Amino acid sequence: MKLFVTGGAGFIGSNFVHYVFARRPDWAVVNFDKLTYAGNLANLTALASHPRHRFVRSDICDGAAVLAAMRGCDAVVHFAAESHVDRSIYEPAPVVRTNVIGTFTLLEMARELAVPRFLHVSTDEVYGDLPPGEAADEDYPLRPSSPYSASKASADLLVLSYVRTYGFPAVLTRSSNNYGPYQFPEKFLPLMITNAMIGKPLPLYGDGGQQRNWLHVADNCRGILAALERGRTGAVYNIGGLDVEANLDMARRVLRLLGRSESLLSHVADRPGHDRRYALNSSRIAADTGWRPKVALEEGIRQTIEWYAEHSEWLAAVRDGEYMSYYEKFYENRNASLQAIAGTRKD
Ligand code: NAD
Ligand code: TYD
């Protein structure tokens, strides 16, 4: 089996490539990644001289480059995306380009080459806010709230249209919020952990009562491989974690596990359009492949804290100039940045 993996230098993609080589040692991977601010070759150091791992630095919107690198592959696993909601609010153009046009380009090239399998990686955010007590199954309406989630929903619909119109051999996964090793610290949990480690405030948007369905990345990688190998063609599979928990409670867990004071909790101005609650019903993937989440939140967070503590060089390199200017804009000058958006809002 030769996989064409997009976004394999990012958080989930790199975890997946490592997982594949551990579980399917005879497989080969073409790892196709543009190396945006979120892509990091240091996530792949252990594979630098692996005989069946080939890294290609390129853009999924570049059809010719995709065609050349995809030729001869047996399956596509498509992770590449602009993946951050906050950045998508401030600058939607690259998000729409990569997530929609990039996915479309991959679909066209895979169709031209008649690649036998295409796994599209999506998100629970396409379902939007859920009322208390409800969990979205795969037939739940799509009501995305942010430019990011709308671009992912658009890509999902394109993939499903190819299934219906061209008999395209795709499977889709929609996972909940991932956490674990190699996550870029713009996302909630690594930001909380890495700030708490150095005694910096933990910025909670609004009241911190927003809930997410937390999923360890190892559980997601296992689910994606299960869907790739055993999922029904044309099916969408939700992949949700064991626990739904509010951001404030997550931040408190981090502080407790690191022995830090709750005085570090800091409520900051809320994200525009912020979804209050996500929760997934993942019974379809359980029924079709036997997959179930395994990692409980407390243990998963403990391991993740340990990983960041043991990878201080990785973290120092990630916290470079780009990250610092991002942090300054989104947190230190948060009110001014949000006001600039509010000025364009028509309520
Ligand atoms: P990430 O931001 O860590 O990594 C994205 C990767 O894609 C990076 O390596 C980046 O260089 C690459 N990339 C971006 N634009 C590209 C382009 N035009 N061409 C080629 N490569 C490009 O993202 P992640 O958190 O690993 O997410 C991976 C996928 O999983 C995304 O599709 C995302 O929507 C989805 N997802 C993520 C989560 C989560 O909690 N992180 C949850 C559900 C779904
Ligand atoms: P995030 O990791 O950006 O994922 P998503 O928005 O895709 O769910 O954020 C997770 C939750 O944490 C979300 O409710 C927003 C909130 N959040 C904060 O409260 N503070 C922060 O600094 C960040 C990055 C997120």
C-alpha cells in the first residue's frame, strides 16, 4: 500500500504518518505538505532516513505538482488545511483557498489517476452549535459558524458530490477537538499547557463555559486508519472522544496537574461567532469498524503535559517570530484586533 498523505507535517498528519509506520511497517508514504506556519519538519525527524517515507514540499492547490506526486499511489489521506478558527476569522482568504480549492484540486487529480481510495479528514465543527443534551450523528444538519468550519463543510459537500456524481471512492471522517503530541500551541490545550508551564496567564474566551468533545490524537489516528481500511465507500464517520468538557474545567485540570495557581486563569474578550457546544455520536464507525475511543481525558492531558515538558527544544523553535507576532495580535492586542473586526460587523 502506498499512501499519498497531505498535511503530514502538521499535528494530526504527522501523528498519523508515525502511526501508520508503527502499525503497517510495509506501507509507503508520500507526504505532501506546503510547510505553512503550522507545518513542521521537526514533527518528522524520526522518519528523516526512512526508506519508504518521501517528503514533497508543495501546495495542494498546484494541480501539476499534485498529479506528479500522487501518481502510483493506492490511497489519498487528506489532512492539509488551514485549521485554526481564530486565524480564519481574521484572514479567511487562505482558508477558503486551501480548504476548498485545495480539496477540489486533489479530487480532480485523484479522479484523473483513478486512485482507488480517498479519505477526506473533516471536523465536527461543520455541525455548528449543539443544544445541551444533543449529540450530532452524521445526518445532523450542517450549520457551520466560522469561515474555517464553512470551508470544511464546503469541502465535505464537494467530496460527497464526487461520490454521487462520479462514483468517486471516498470516505469522510469528522473528528472532534484533538489534542496530544506535536500540536501547534495556537490551539486551546497546548496554549494552556505551554503558558501554564512558564507562569503566563491562561486566556479563556468569554466565560470559558464552551464545551468541546476532547479526543486524543492517537484515538483519531486509529479511527482514520479503521475508516480507510474498513469504512464503507461514500460513508461519513464521526470520530468523537470519550469526554465533553468546558474550557474552564480543562484549564483548571492543566493548572492542577502542573501544580500551578488558579490565579493564572484570565477571562478575555470572546471570539466572534463562538460555538458554545460540540458533541458527537460516533456509533456508526463503531458499528462498521469496531473503533471506539480509549484515552480518558485526565490521562491524555497528563501524557500531553509530559510530552511538552520533554520537548522543550521543539517548543522553543515553534515559539519563533511568527508565533510571537501572532500571540501579540490575538492576545496582547486582543481588544484592538477584535474592534477592527467589529467595525466591519453589521448586527
Ligand atoms: P495543522 O494546522 O496542524 O496542520 C495542517 C498541515 O497542512 C500543515 O502541515 C500545513 O503545512 C499543511 N498545509 C496547509 N495548507 C497547505 C496547502 N495549501 N498545501 C499543502 N499543505 C498545506 O492541522 P491539524 O490540526 O493537524 O488538522 C489536520 C486536519 O484535521 C485538518 O483538515 C483539520 O481541518 C482536521 N481537524 C482537526 C482537528 C483538530 O482538533 N486539530 C479536529 C477535527 C478535524
Ligand atoms: P480551539 O483549540 O481554537 O479549537 P476550536 O475552536 O476549533 O474548537 O479552541 C477550543 C476552545 O477553546 C474554543 O471554545 C475556543 C477556546 N479557546 C479559548 O478559550 N482560549 C484560547 O486561547 C483558545 C485558542 C481557544
